Amino acid sequence: MLKMINVEVKYHEVILALRGVSLEVSKGQMVSILGANGAGKSTILRAISGTLLREDGEVTDGSIEFDGRRIDGLEPFSIAEGGILHVMEGRRIFSHLSVEENLLTGAIMRRDVRSKKVLDQVYAYFPHLVSVQKRVAGYLSGGEQQMVVIGRALMSRPKLLLLDEPSLGLAPLILKEIFEILKAVNQREGISILVVEQNAKIALDSTHYGYVLENGRIVLDGPSNKLKENEDIKEFYLGLSELGTRKSYRDFKHYSRRKRWL
């Protein structure tokens, strides 16, 4: 479905953000990208959705294909029309509109009259939004706003959903609820999902496959259940020792093993 092949991205024509990144998302698959701040995770999503230009970025080498069609270089609207929806970091809602009005803006690209049916499906996945559907979205909690932006993306019935740091600023219980909903959407609707996430545990627990990005390069990838057993992932992303116990900050401060992939 989606293929990135040796993609290089530069910002302002000089800052090399991605260095030969190759990854794949198959139809119906949930895939995670892990990495520290500044690793280039969000850049991958921007390159796929065509929103690099607003950041003065550009794919300078390699290619991005979706459903057998090359999409790097296309306008964001064309990419969205083709079935890729990007939920950006920071819960970018229309704060002056109601919850339902926000959701309905997601159907703007639909060329049929089934928006009400799709809206009912979104409410079925996010039942809490029914009780706040007339409320001004700017007054919602962070978790409610995250539900709105994901629901808005689902209104266009995407083939591939790109999620950038959905856990940002959310309480653990709300985050767990949202990822359970995403898994249900993936399984029932067959929508592929590519999620950028710093919470490695919930990302690997929820997805089929994972990639680890460092300094603009893919340094490790594999099935999520296998990545969870990798000693580097345990120590540097899950905070566990080789015996599976939680590492304390004091232990980490006095000892830090070099990552095997470096």
C-alpha cells in the first residue's frame, strides 16, 4: 500500500532531516515509528502527506508510493483525496466550531451523501462525543479534542491514517481508550494506520510492526512483539533492565550501555 524508498528530506535546502529512509505499510496494517525528539518522526509523516512545503522542506531523493502511484511532489489536497489523512501533533481543531461541526468538516472531500451514516459510525467509536456534540470544541479537554480530530479524519473514510504523537498531554487511561478505539477501527474498517509515538509501550502493544528512527535513519525494525523483546528497546525505550525490572533514574545516570545498532 505505502512504500517509502530511500527517502531523503531537507529543510531550508541545507538541513538533512531524513537519510535514506525506507519503510512500508501494508493494507490493513498498524505500524508504529518510535524515536526521540528530533529523530525525524514527524518529518516522515509530513513527507507522506505532502505538508513539508509549509515547513520549507522537500523530498530531495528517493520516492514515496501509495497504491502503486508515486505521491511525493503532489499537493496535500491531492494526497488526501487519494485516501491519506494526516492527524497532526497538537490537536488542531476548529476551536470556534462545535464538536459536530468539526466532525462534518472532515466530510468535505466526500462526493456522496452518506455523511450522516459515517457520522453515526464515528459516534459509535467515540460515544463520549455524543454528549458534547453541540459544545464549542475549544472548551473541550485534551482527550476530547484528540477524539474529535481523529473522528474528523475518519469522516473522509481514509485508506491510510497518519497519527502524530496522539499521546501528547493525555492521561494514561484516556490514551489507552484512544488506542483501543484505533485498534477497533483498524480491525473493523480495514483502515491502515501509521502512528508516530514516544510512548513505546502502548505503540508496540497496539501495532503489528514497528520502526525505530534515530538521527533521520531507520536503525531497527520488525514485528512489534519481537521489538518488545529486543534488549535495546527494553532499556532505551521501555526503561527495563535485562532482567525485565524497571530501571531507576539513579541506575541510568551511573550506567548507560551503548546501543547495539550504533
